Amino acid sequence: MSIGDDIIIRLIRSEIKENDDVIKIRRRLHHHQSFLLRYTDGLVINKVWINDKTIIELMKYLENLFLCLSYDNDPFIKLQISIASYPIIFIKIDEEFKEDLKYSLLGIIYDELIKPAAYFTR
């Protein structure tokens, strides 16, 4: 996973892109299961939160995040996930944000983190 292959999760509040929260996930070391998680709150200026997580900690973080999105009283309207080997995924966050969808997203992210896709130039 190179720098250009970060997994990016965008939590969309409104049509104003600058207000989105953004989570970027990057492999810390090539042969080690350590990941850098970078969180930016779109409503907080000049602050970025950074965590170093193992794959287990990272997947638990994402599982809890996806669960909490379903119950948020001031909810985001959409979730966008950008993964190098997939088309960009947009999901409306509402009561239809089902359990099976959450686990499918977690599976896609896990697979990309553990065994990132190779890419070729055309």
C-alpha cells in the first residue's frame, strides 16, 4: 500500500465539502500490521488527530464507527469510501444502513489492508 493508496472514508454532513469529516488509513510499515489512522473533523479548524493502530484495533474502531453512524442524533447524510481497487462507494446513512452492509464494508477494507491490490500502468 503506497501513499497514493490510502483508504479514505469521508463522512458527508452537507453539500459543503469543507465540512466533511475525513479518515485516512495508511499502512505504517510494509511488512508489519501497523496502520496510521488520520482523522480530520471538518468543523474543527487546524486540528488533525493521528493514531497508530494494529489491524485488530483498526477494525474494531471502524466497526464501532459504522455502528454509531446508525444511531447518531446529528447524523452525517452520506458515507464515501475510496479504496484503490474498488470504485468509489457512496452510501446514504439512514435507517437502511443495515448490519450486513456494514460488515461487507468492513470486509472490503480488511481485505485491502491485509493484501493490497497491485496496480499496473496502461
